[in-house]
Amino acid sequence: MKGSLEKRGKNSWRLVVSCGLGPDGKQAKKTKTVRVSTACEQESCKGCGKLNRCRARKEAEKLLAEFVVEIEKGLYIEPSHLTFAEFVKKWIQDYGEPNLAPKTLHRYKEILSRALQAMGHLKLEQIKPMHLVEFYRNLREEGVRGDRKPGKLSDSTVQYHHRVISSVLNTAIKWELIPSNPVSKVDPPKVNKKQVSCYDKEQVATLLATLEGEPLKYRIMVVLALATGLRRGELLGLEWKDVNFENNVIEVRQTSQYLPERGTFTKEPKTEESARVIAVPASVMELLRQHKAEQAQEKLKAGDFWHDTNRLFTTWDGRPMHPDTISKWFSKFLRKHGLPPIYFHALRHTSATLLIAEGISLKNVSTRLGHTDISTTGNIYAHALRSVDQEAAEKLDNILSKSGTRKKSKRKNG
């Protein structure tokens, strides 16, 4: 392949490479405009007496040679005419909707809407690391939250923006629209890992005692979350056919979620490992029997208004309960009784930490939680594992100390 240079400005050159004849019989060319570090004041190279000594031209010739090699090896990607906004729309249609869970896609759209306001007008290949640096800086300013709450976006939220944009642009690379991802050249904000929030044994005992006077439906939801470690959506997705009273187990087959544009809907579990069978304490199964009998009475009262969804947890007319209902009730319940504030999801963490404290293996805890990888469980509950390790060290210390005391006693008696 032959290449040539066209001077465009003091530091700018156009690289032109001939690629043979195209389908129309005309000469096919690939072009690329580059900037060099050495300035040249000449408008054109024609008639220039310093042509062989021109440092700017030599730099451009080197870039031309690299451009030719790039084309010959099939590594060159034609500049895309798509703007970032146009590509994101196509990405949602062709990748997001077929591959992402509805709630994940909804969150991605929220994140991308901010990015499009800042960079949507730029063509894909025009997005540079500095655009992202500036965008992240803007995200940390007051008034960006969008939920009418005071304060700035957290570093973890900014980091999530970083991951989402990176994922989208990685798809652009796979589709051969851009040669590299500018996000990879920008450091996301560092986020300090927070210890998961949960109750200890004493707090759980207080919680259970306080629940005695509450409606059975809410009481059993809290107790079942503690006993099984189910996610909120998994809990609300349970149907009576998933409850095996004979063997005291519950099967997780689906989750219940909510999106503004779809309302409450049902989907498959988060991962293959999330579909699981969990053993349930006999005392909790007895509560479930009481709840089933109480729900049967509600069905009779509702009459023709009842929707027979077979769900464990429903509204007054049998429809699946809105996922936020239990979260809002739980927060009000804790405030009313002066209990330490935690999210409903923290009951899942509480269940796991209690099991670890009782010496249940990390593998078994991971299986009950439905984690894909045991390392995920280890990372989330590292604090609980450290506590158990410290307890083990103290027990060993007691054993070793007693052993040492006995040896000293024998020496004195000898």
C-alpha cells in the first residue's frame, strides 16, 4: 500500500493511503488527520528547501508508516459518524434490552441520561479522557442528585457511572466503531468498603420480642428474612406451592420487582445459584401455617375482588405486594419502637452473620444466600469472619495457657 501526506496546518497533517480499487472501480482511499508535536510555518511542502530536514514532516512520515501497517493488518477502524447519544440508543435496543434484567437496564438508563447531557453531542471517537474527568467532577457538585435530597452524589455512585459508561463503550469496541475505550485511561474515584449493616444476637432478640404485637403478615416477612437470608424480591416472589410443609423447606424460583413503567412484575432469579431450596426452622414453618390460614380468611372477605395469585404476601385483594411496602413498614416499625435503624435488606446480612458466628461453614452460608461465588460471601462478610477467627484464637489461647500451666505444675512437683 502506498501512502502520502497533505499539510493541513502548523501542526496538522492528513495521512492518505491508497487501498486499490473499490467496488465502483474507483481508487479507494483511507484518510486520517493527525497532529504532530513540531510546528511548521510553511503552508505547503512544495518547493520547500528544508524538506529533507523538516522535523515536522519526519514525524508525520512516521505516523503515516504506522497508519499503513494498521490498515494492512486490518486494525484500522473507520471513524464513526454516530454521536454518543445515537450509539447509546442503539446499544439499549440491540444489547441492553435483550441481555440485561429490567431493573438493571432501568438503572443503566438513569446513569446514561446524565452522561448524555454532558457528552451526548460528541461523536464516539471524539470522547477523550478529559471529557470524562470533567464529567466526574461535575457529578460531585451540589444539585446533581436528581432526587431532591440535599448533598452530592457519593463516590460509589460516581464509580458506578464510570463502570456503566465503560461497559457501553466496550461494546462499541466489539462492534468495531472505536479502536479503544477512553474510560480505561481515567481513574474512577476510590470507594472505601463499608462494613455491612446488621443486628447482633441481642438486637435480634429485641426485634423478635417487639414483633409479637404486629400484624402476622409483616411479622412473618421479617422472621422469614432472618431465617432464610432471602432477598426482598425473592421473599415477595414466593408462592404457596414453593412452601413444602412436610420437609420444612422453601424453593426460590422467581423474584418480584417494580419499575415505574411496568408496575410490579415477576422475573427469574438473579443468577442460576439464586434458584435454590432452603431449609426453614420448624417454628417459622408453624408461623407460615398460621399466615396461610389468615390469608384464607382475607380471601373470603374479599370475595370476587380477590386475585388468586397464590403469593404468600399480597395486598388486601390478593395482588402481589409492592416491594417498597415492606421496606416502608419496616422503617416505621423500627422508629416507633426506638430500634436501631437498618434497611430491610440488612436482615439478609444479619442472617448470614448469625450463621457464621454459630460456626456454619462459609460454603453453606454462600449456598443459602444464593451467591454465585463463595469469594463474594467472603468479601461481604469479612468482618464476621474476622470475629470468628478472633474467637477461635481466644479459645486456642485458653487451651494453650492451661496446657502450659499444667507443665509448670508438674515441674514444681517433680
